[in-house]
Amino acid sequence: MPGSSGELHWHPVTSCPNNKSEIQERSTAINCTEKEFYMCLPSENFTKLKEFCYHDHIGTTPGKKLK
């Protein structure tokens, strides 16, 4: 089930893509636009993986964490 943290809307996943074609496939699946980039990262406590689209630098705004 998708979730959100601040302005990020994320999707839980069991693994992250391993190559460029898998990244493109996941980017399309979660509807990243041409102005957004696909990202797959662990949660803050490293217990889950989450994928999302972003259009700005991550970590530049205090308090915007994936929980």
C-alpha cells in the first residue's frame, strides 16, 4: 500500500531495481514524469525498502524523512 512522508509519496517494495532497464520499468509503473527521477531507498530504520519519484534534491529540507 502506498504511503507518504511530507511531500513524498512512496510505495513499499521487497527489492530495488538492479539495472537501468529495471529502473525504467519501475519508474513507469509508479508514474514518474519526465521532470522526476525514480529512487529506491531503505526506510529510516533500514527495515523496509521504499520507492518513489522525486523532482528535487533529497535531504535539503529538514524534517523530510521516509518513515
